[in-house]
Amino acid sequence: MRTIVIYNSQTGFTKRYAEWIAEEARADCLELSAAKKKDLAAYEAIIFGGWACAGSISKISWFKGNIDKWADKKLIAFCVGGSPIDNPEIDIALKRNFSESERKKVKIFYCPGGFNYEKMSTPSKLMMRIFIKTLKAKKDKTEEEQIMIKMISSSYDISDKKYIEPILQYLKK
């Protein structure tokens, strides 16, 4: 199956997952800006990866804007974020990014990545500082919130190639 993996990455985690998927699926792999200039008609499967930002998937509107045009293709979207894979909020956030009818056409996956403050844009760093400060100031923090404060207060990497397996299995169906 002729496949392309298209990604948008800010700090490198989404790019890493896109490259892992492309390598295992023997697919082409392009950054979103290059993919926008390419004719994708010859591909049978299109995989889009973006990073999580405040519950949204970065640049997902481009992918969603093409869903109907790609009705004859297998469509997959994956989101890379800083939460562990077992965070119950992930499914809720992923579903919020796609309507019910879009979810019938696109299979959605999550891959844990991490935070790399050294590669983060200044606005993103500022947003994270404000979020952490707000969370720290909150009275009666839950255990999950206390764990989150510890996790996101510095850079970390929880990415692992094993998280692409469900994507590859779905692609082979």
C-alpha cells in the first residue's frame, strides 16, 4: 500500500514518531509545509501527525479540510503529547478534535512524547510557565495535578517506538 506520513513537529517528538512509522511502513515522510505542495493522489494511505497543544492537535485543520477529498484512502491521524499513554483525558481530547462523522473516516491514535523546553518556541514556553504557575497556586490539588506539576516542570522524554505498533497494525488491515 503506497503510504505517506505527514507531520507537524515543534520540538522533535512528532517528527521522530513520523520517521519511525514511515520506516516501518516503508512510506514516504514529509513535513507538512512540503506535503502541502505535493499531489497526494497516488497514495492509498495518508497518515498525519501533529503535537498536542491545549487539547488540540496542531495543524489538524489542514488534514480535516482534505478528508472528503481523500474519501478513497485509508486515513490515520496521530497526536503526540506529554501525557503518559494511560491518561484518561487523552481519548476525550482526541475525540474533541474530530466530529463523529470525521471519526468514521479517520482512525486516531496517541503517542506519548514529552517536553523539550530547549526547542520550544518562546510563546509555548511562556504558556507552559503560566500553566505551571496556575497549577501550583491551586489549593487542594489532586494527586494527578501534583504528578503533572513534577512532570512538566522540566524537559523529559517518554517516547518509545512500541507506541507506533497500533498504527502499523491498523495500516495493514
